Amino acid sequence: MDIFMIVIDTLIVVLYITLIAFITPFTMRFFKRRQFDIFIQLLPICSIVFVSSILISIGLGGFKEMLFFQITSIISLVLLGFLLFLTLAMRALWKDKYDLLVERILSFREKNERSFSLK
């Protein structure tokens, strides 16, 4: 593999990561304004990462070209399945446990935000 292909592949990975980093806060804020909980806010993010990583890897010549998009596809598929289980099955079957889990995550986030503030 020549140096030009390494530079292009690195540039594609960096641009992909920055694109996801810029899209994530806007979609999370949009769903937060609609009063959705944290798991439902993460569903579109994981699906965007999954679909885009598959499309980019296919566009670059298949999954055997870049290991980064293989790993990203697998991790995002696992996270998407886990989030779908949490939002659909757990929300319907064990509503009280689901609400307790969401409350714990929100209290943990608030505690961390307060500890990192400069006040």
C-alpha cells in the first residue's frame, strides 16, 4: 500500500469521526426538546453510524479494505440492538426498572456536569 492510499484512508476516517461528532449534539438536542429519554435520543445516532459505516465501507471497496469501518459497523450494530432492546422490550415489560435506569443515568450525568463546571 503506498503512502497516498494511507493518507486518503486516514483522511476519510478523520472526516467520518468529525461528521459524527458534529451531528450527534444537534440530534440529541432535537430529541431532548421533544421530551424523549436518553435511550431514544441515542437510537438515531447509532443507526446513522451503522448505516453510514456500511455505506462508506461498500463505497471504498467492501469490508476487506478498511478495518475501521468493519469494527465501527459491528460495534454500532451491537449498540443499536442493545438500545432497541432497552427501549422496546424493557420499556414495555419492566416499566419501573426502565424508569429507574433512566433516572440513575440522568443523575449520574448531572453529577458529572456539576463536578466539571468551573464555578
